[in-house]
Amino acid sequence: MSVKLQAEEAAAHSSQKRMSGALMLVEALKKEGVEVIFGYPGGAVLTIYDALYDAGIRHILTRHEQGAIHAAEGYARVTGKTAVVIATSGPGITNMVTGLTDAMMDSLPIVVIAGQVNTTVMGTDAFQEAPTVGITMPITKHNYQVKSIDDLPRIIKEAFHIAGTGRPGPVLIDIPKDISNQEGLFNYPEEVSLRGYQPTVSPNRLQIQKIVAAIKQAKKPVILAGAGVLHAKAHQELRSFAERVNMPVVNTLLGLGSFPGDHPLFLGMGGMHGTYVANMALYEADLIINFGARFDDRLTGNPKHFAKFAKVAHVDIDPAEIGKVVETDIPVVGDARETLKMLLEEDLAPGDTAQWWQHLNQMKKEYPLWYTEDHKTLKPQRLIEMIHELTGGEAVVTTDVGQHQMWTAQYYTFKEPHRWVTSGGLGTMGFGFPAAIGAQLGMRDKTVLAVVGDAGFQMTLQELSVLTDYDLPVKVIIVNNYALGMVRQWQQLFYKERYSESLIPNQPDYVKLAESYQIKGLRAETEAEARAAIEEALNTPGPVLVDCRVTPDENVYPMIAPGKGIHEMEGIKP
């Protein structure tokens, strides 16, 4: 060995510090630029929490592990950064299973640090032992169990790399308590290269040229933009592309905000509760260019009727999604932003689409979203419209799942990316409020609204403590219809109005509940009261809860009934 190499090796060795596994974790988090951690302590992670005590990384103590991981999802969604969550072994990590599944389905980058019992008692049904790796393997992008202190730095580096690259997703690291206590040399890798994991970022040029040729030939083209556009930070390129080719744009539920909702090329959201014009555009199109959407069932309806007349180009960084649901003519594996950049370098020219636009504009005019107005009561649709008006469409909005989610998607026009935070694939009740906590921590200078249903809010309302603990000015808007709203709607339409366990007549006094957490509480039962309450909430510096008692029998329309095609919508007119 040369003198130079010996000197370099000696310098590298001298720079390595001997430390415990817990301190290795803290140092690794600092190197990854982690600014905030969501978690809940317990026996198997006490050494880790002791290392965090004076580490200088902000920790948010939620009141339940489910709240921690949903908050992490909200943080990851609005910032694009990989969020970090910590939970202890056994019930600590099993309480996060719903959130892990939710993050997996919605492609959110999260690293979960899971405590585990000592290696000496693993497999003996020790106190708070659970088979974490086996439980979470199907619902994580990848997971690890640390078996040697020497592997810990490498594993942490790989976890962050896997979570935040390619199609994002949650990665779990299972750390036995004795590994946290053991000491070793901290040697953190500068970069990662995994032979079995090499996501394709740049698409094939030939496939790009096929899309260009298809655009020139198309007479009824449409762009479908999903969450992949947001993950790739490709919203500006998407707008430039759509304007260059004069092509209409439809968003998926999770793609809202990737294209300005007030742009003349925008047709609205597609799918089960999408706009009439968006769904008919997808049905009648002769070319669909899909950027970063997975053609899930809530978008397509009965897939036999979806894109019947269209050539389909599907751009996705995850090759497993291409052709999975809808037959694809032009498959493009790659990052949405890189693909759009390459398309913008081409000689783009729109086809003969004048008649198509005339037809689309006529449908927009004839079949707008509608509801029956009643200014003496409080219609949920009007509530969302007022929230949009009073915030100027600039707020970050989170929701649970159900009727209020769909009304928000329909009536709150998102003009900017990363302002819409909802549970799409899994449809998780209780998601919206803790997700708002994470979103507020990620965007401290933005107004954050948790628009939630009365039923879903009761699943995670204990996180109100977090608002006062950390002075977070989240505004909680409860769309209170005294029911499991979407369940009630389906029972009305498809189960002969047999409302089996979907009505919740006995509700807590949400104003008093808020006040018990030292939070201002307001109530509204009419349109005028709602406007006044929301204005007061928005003008209040701290957190506020508004109980909006809406008319309880409203349904979400339009609607594609189960088994029907995307063109077979109900409730398109009063």
C-alpha cells in the first residue's frame, strides 16, 4: 500500500467515532437533514429517546402512534421531504400499521424507526414483542431488522435512499434494544448503490417520439395528471406542456394541485365523484396521456368501459403500474418531470382539436357541479365554497375520507401544488387532523385547515393536545352531518335506506371539547353563522375548532355507481 493510501485510510479511521447505536441513529438523522421527528416513546426505544434529549432535532410527541405517522404523512406530502417516525416495540409499532399502509398506497416517503426487544429474547414472546418485519413487509417499500451494530449506519443510509427515490414509500428499520445500547464505529456512507434497486429516471427517447406523433394525429386528446407529477415536482413542466399542445387536463384525486384549478385547460377531477366533463373526456378521448396516475378503480369505474376509444400513453416511474389496469399502447418508464422536459424539447404541435374543445366547453356549460341552495341552513357544498373564498384558495387543506373529502375536492379550487393532503388509496378515517399537524410543521407560514367529518375526527381528536403543546395554528373545520356520511349515502342509494349503524345522533359538544384543550371553539348552523365563524377562525392567531352543523341528508354528486362505466354517471343535473 502506498504512503498516500495509508495516510488516507488512517485519516478516515481517525474521523470515525465510537458511539452507541442510539447515538449513531441521531448522527445519521442529522446527516440526512432531518428537522423534525414524530413519535411516542416506550421501553424498547428509551435509549434512542435518551440520545434525542439534547440532540437538537425537534420531536413532536403525539398522543397516539397513529397520530404520529399520519402527521408524518402530512409533513412528507407538503414538503416532499422524507419524514421520520419513532415507535416502540409491540403495540407501539402495530398502532402504526394503518399509517404505513396508507403511506405505501399513496407513495409517501417515510422512514419508521421501530424499537424491538433484545436479540437475546426475540422469538420467546417477550414483553411487548411483535414480529414487526413480518407484519410490515407487505405494507412497506422495504424493511430491515438490524442484527449487528456494524450494519446500522449503512441500513439507515439505504432506508432514506429507498424511501425518497423512485416511487416514494415507507421504509421501516427494526432496531433491537441491545443494538441501540451496543457501541461501534460510526462510518456513515456518502452514497448508496443497490444492485437490485436502480429506478429508471430518464425515459426512452423513442417512446417520447411516439407520444409526439400521437399528439399530432389526435383529435380528442386529454392529459390525466396524478400524484406522480407532484412527487416529481413537475407541475410547471406539466402546465407548459399542456399549453404548448392546447390539451385539456384532468386530475386524479391525489393529483389535485398539479395543474391550476382555475386554468381554462382544466376540466376538473375525474373518477367516481369527478366532474361530468372530465369523465366524458376520458371516455370519449382518442388519446390519453397519463402522467403519474395508476388508473385505480375509483378513477376508471368499470375498466371495460374506460378509454374504449383511446390510444393510451402511460408515464410512470414504477413499471409495475403500467398495463396493470388499463392496456397501454405507449409505455414510458421514467420520472414525470424528466419525461415532460424531454417532451418540451420536441417539435410539439397540437392536432386538429377545435371541434373537441367546442364539445368540451359545451359539456362544461351544460353539466356543472350543482347543489340545491338554502341560505337559511348550511349546505356542505356551500361551506367548502366559502372556505375557498375566505382563504383565496391559498390554504393547505387536509381531509379524512368520505363525503366531506369529495366536496372539498370538488369545490375547493387548488391553484398551487402541495396544498391538498388527503388519504387516497386506503381511504383512512382519522387521517385528516393529524395530517394537518404535520402539514403545519412543514409549512409554518401557511394557513392550514383540517376539513374533517364528525366521525373521522373522533378517531384522532386526542391530537388536539399537540396544537396547544407546540403552538400550531391549525384551523379544524368539522363538517358535522351526524353520520358516517358516505356510508349513509350508499345505504340510501343501494341498500333501500336501511341505515345500519351509520347514524350518530349523539355527538360531543365540540366547542366545550376544544375549550378543554385551551383551544377556541365555535359553532355554526347557518350559512351566515358559518361565514362569521370561519372569518373569526382565520383571523385568530392560534388554533381554532369550528363545528359546522350541515344539512344531514346531502349526497355527493355526480356519482358513478358500483359496476358502472365512467360515462354512466348519476346525479349530473338537479
